[in-house]
Amino acid sequence: MRSAPHLFNEDARLAALAEYDLLSESDDVDLSEMVQLAARLFDVPIALVSLVERDTQTFKARIGLDVCETARDVSFCAHAIAQTDILVIPDALLDPRFATNPLVTGSPHIRFYAGVPLRSPGGYAIGSLCIIDHRPRNGFSDRDRANLQSLATIVTDRLEIRRLAVAGAIGQTRFENIAATSPDGIICADHHGDITFWNAACERLFGFNANEAVGKSLDIIVPERMRGGHGGGLQRVAAGGKPRLVGTTVELDAARQDGSEFPIELSLSMWREADQASFGAIIRDIGERRANQTRLFNLAHLDSLTGLPNRAVLLNRIDERAKTELLAILMVDLDGFKNVNDTLGHTAGDAVLRQVAARILGCVRPIDTVARLGGDEFAILMPDSPDRAAVGATADCIIAAIGVPCVSDGQMAHIGASIGIAFGPKDGEFAEDLLSAADLAMYQAKGEGRNCRRFFAPPLREAAINRRAFEGELRRAIDENEFELFYQPQVRMTDGVLLGVEALLRWRHPVQGLLPPNDFLPTVESGLLAPEIGQWVMETACAQAVEMRRKAPDLTLGVNVFGAQFSTGQLAIDVAAVLERTGLPPEALELEITENIVLRHDDTMLAPLRALRKAGIGIAFDDFGTGFASLSMLKRYPLSRLKIDRSFIRDICTDRVDAAVVNAMVYMATSLGVEVIAEGVETEPQRDLLLGCGCPTAQGYLYGRPMPLADLNAYLSQSARVADVAKN
């Protein structure tokens, strides 16, 4: 640990600090609002105004910290006052000055620090405004720096009022000496309210020069509508009356020489010399400060795009009510919004978000809180014991309102909304728990078709907890090579010749043994590891297919693709790289996608699929007929094959409807020039019926179950003999 060195001008700096008299009993500077705003604005647990003395640092205002002072040698702020700019420590454990500091290794466990020096008018750093986090951060943006500097300016303003008030209490001569160089307007007046001193800053503020102001009544700076009471009040105090404004700071309207009005902050002091009362007024134009405070307040509390309350405000309002009254939380996520940004641009997307905010507000009660959480996510707090039917009706109103096309620069944007609903305190006593519950219900709505609402139920949370635990096991499965591939043959039904294989992911769990796909694939598909696992499947299957083709040169490999692999935007590039590394020809690979993947990732799939198809890679529509895809997708997507789902094959021999559907699928695919294969073929009558429909290829237990690579190699040898017989 390195203690901050004392500065070369340390004595002068400490003298400047003493001018504020900030640690005396008469100190009335309240900066608690500033540290609260800083903590909220930067989402940190600790914010401080620190005064750095010779051997200690004292916290003039603090939030998130119990102690009032520390020794200077462990102080971060003692380093900050030596800076000309903001001191930012992204991770104290990685900084040799602080890595062994007890404030880092122990309580309060500082990891991130950012501090702005607070300087007197003479340029001396008397302390700092700082923010602290227990977590490291990867940086501090220029905007963050500007906002923290703005807060420090407001703090310095308030401290300067205190410095001048202290000077005024000492006497007029000292007051005027300090006032002459002050950036603030300083006026002295006698007990009649006539001006006796007028500094240069007052000339800039009000337009009167000193010759024009001295000797005049203070009324010259008071708007005409408010004149008359000031002079009498000063005379009353001078005569021994009880002061009302002396020693306090107030905000008033003032008038310039040209009659225009502006807001000021005024601090009034009084002293007696030669048994005569005198007054000093410290005046500051606070127009810019008010605008700055409003801007910082809005940043901490409001979403800058929509003007709605932000997440922090929503959490506070929920916590205020969740334990004492019934309430509902609605989580709203927009469906199809990414497509708006991608096709119409982000400016149009911002306009759509503003329209959505207005439409949601039109559906709720005045007492409800509508907040934007970020991106295309909104949340609504409905307090005052809303019943289930009323909440459902509000959700339906929001879905209908958002479903109306938005117009931006003459262009139409079509979006929808999925809504999850939770009730407090039944579904959670704390804000984060309720938002989590509503979020889980919202994802259920998305998974069940979108553009709908769902209520939270406890099994959703249990499933989420189990899924998170399972995801941890999946991570281990990747690292420990527990995944393996099985392969199921695809054959030509007329002669039994092997045409291809489908790669199927299996997990050999160290405790539970070989897990069936339904036990883990849904978790993989919805989790964060899907792209990595999908890449492993692609790489492994293609490498193994190269060896398979030594025995079956025309064999085609089918590989299932997770929807998350499209979300990366790199699928076409990744597949091309795998083919290059393994040496598998593009025409030997067929990617299988399901209808549900198309529906969830429609706006990100078309371009990579077209690029893959152009490269010669096959694209198969898996489980066809079981999802919600429209027939127009057969025309839109570059498909090479349809896979008829096993659910239609199972009863094809006994169910006339299934037989008719299969016959129609085969006819449609053939007419479109797309190959067709039937899944789940288990019996010879099923085979015969499919051949009669014109379906040439099948996959199912009749021709082989999914098998590990070793068994497949034996199967390939046998298949090669079948192929030789078929040729002869």
C-alpha cells in the first residue's frame, strides 16, 4: 500500500480548508442530498464528501458507510486531491497503491473508486466527492466523468456559501477582502438597507457598476412586484428584532438592470462594528445549477428516451408497497422490435419506443407506475389491491395497443408484446423477487407463441432454479468431454441403400448415465451455452463424417442447429470455417432447423441461410407440420428438404387424416422442387404407404436406431455391401 504524499502547498491548503469552518457546531451545510443522488446516478452502494485534513479524512456527507472518518494514510481521497482531474480506480486489487489497503482487503471492501477534487476559489483541494463500489468496473465513461464533475461543482457551490458566511461573521473588512476576488456576487448593506459594497461579480450579474449601485437601496436588484419589504426587514433586525433570513440560504428571483428576472441563491450574514449593524449578502445565479440539478436528477430517476421512471424508481416504489399492500407487476417485452431497428434504423426504433410508452400510459390508471427498464422492456406497477381480472384486462389493453402499427417518418412498424404478471406479496415480498417472477411469466408467454399474457406460478421459479443448476452441469459436461454423438441412418426405401446420417447429441452423465435428449436438450436450447455446444456438435460431426465417407463416399451428414447459433450473426462464417478445417465438402452437409426456431429468430436467419445454401450446403426443415410456420416460409426460405415429423407417420396406416396430410406434404414438396424424408418409420406397412405417396427416403427404427460411432462404422460396412448389391 502507498500512502498519499502530503502536498507541497499543504499548509496553504489546510488554511483554505479552515476558512470553511466545516467541522464546527455552527456548520449548517447539508450535502446528504448530493451523496444520495450520486449513489443513485452511478448505481453504487457508497458515496461520500470527504474533507482531507493533515492526518485524517472526515466525511462531511456519506451514504453506505458507517464510519465518520479514517486515517489519511489509507484514504483514497488523499490521492484524489493530488489530481488535476478525476481519480478513477477500476479495480483496487489491481492497483499497487491500494492492493493491500485495509479498506480494500477488509471493510468496506473497496474495489472501484472515482473521486473529484473539491477546490476552493484559490485552487486548493480541500477534499473530494467520491463514489465507491464493492465490485470492480471496466472503466468510467466520458459521460460518467462529466456527470460526477457536475455534482462536484454543485457541492463546491454550497461549500463556497459557507466560506463566505464564515468570513462575514468575522467582520466587514475581512468579508470585503474575500469578496473582492470571489466569483459570487457580494453585497454589503447598512442597517437602512443601502448598499455599501458591490463587487465585480455583482456587476456581471446585475448590470450595474459599483458607482451606480453603492448608496442605492437593495431594491434595485429586487423585482418590482416584490419591492417594499426588504429594507424594513433589515432595519427591524438591526434594531434587535429576530432575524428571519440571517444565517440561512434561500432561493429568490432577482432583477437585472434591464428588468429581466433570473433565479438566485442568497445567503445573508450580519455583524456589528462600532455598534452599527451591517449585512452581507452572497449571491449566485443558479439558473445553470438548476438546469444541471434537473439534468442529473432526471438521469438518476428517468429514462432519457421516453421520460418514464427508470428501474431504480420502480424498485423503490415496489419496495415501499410490497410488504404492506397487494400489488401487481407486469413485465412487457416487445416482439419483433429488433427487426424495426435492423430495417428502419435506430432513429425509427427510438420513435417506436416513445409511441409504445405513450400507448402503455393510455392503458393504465393514474396511480400506476410505468417504467422503462432498458432496451425494449417495460414494467408496470399496479398498487392498491388490483384483482386478477382487472390486471388481465390491463394487459390485454396493452397488447392490443402495441399491436396497432406504429408510424415513423411515413414507415409502418409492426410489433407485438409478451406480458408476464406477478402479484405481491404472494409471488415475492421484495422488488427484485417480484420482477423476477413477472420476468419468468413473460418468457413463458414468449415461449407459448408471443403476443399474449401469462401469470406467474411457483413451478416457473422452480424450473428456473433447476435450469440454472442444470446449466452448471452442462458447463462441466463441456469441460469434461461428457457429450458424444450418436448417428441415425437415412436410407432410400426402394433398395435400403444408405444415403446419409443425422448427428444426434447425447450426454453421458457421470452419475445418471446416458441421458435421453428430452432430459437436457430443452435446457441447452434456452441457455447461454447453446452456441458453444452447437459449435462442438458441428465440428465433431463434420470431422467424423470425413472418416465415414471413406466407406460411403456419397454420404450426407445432417446436423441440427440451435436457434442461439443464429443470434451470434456468425453462423455462415462458422460453418464455412468448420468445413475448411475438417475437409468435409459443402454438399455433404445438411443443416436442420425447426419451425419454432424460424418463428423465434426469423429476422436473423434468412441472410445466413441463403449464404449457406449458395455455398452448396443443404437446408432441411425439421419436424415439419408440428409448429406454427406458414406455408409462405417454404417459398421464402432456401430449403433443400422437408422432414415429415414422426407424429404423422405413427398412425399413417390407420388414420386417413394422417395419410392425407403426408400425401399432401409430399406432393407440395415435390412441386416446389424440394426433397422429402419421413421420420419415425418403424414398420414395413408404413414404408409401403410412404412409397405409394411418392416419399423416397426414410429415417427410423425400421432402418436403424441412433447408434454410437463404433456401431455406425459396422453399419457402414454392411451398408456398403447393400449398395454393391443394389448396383449389380
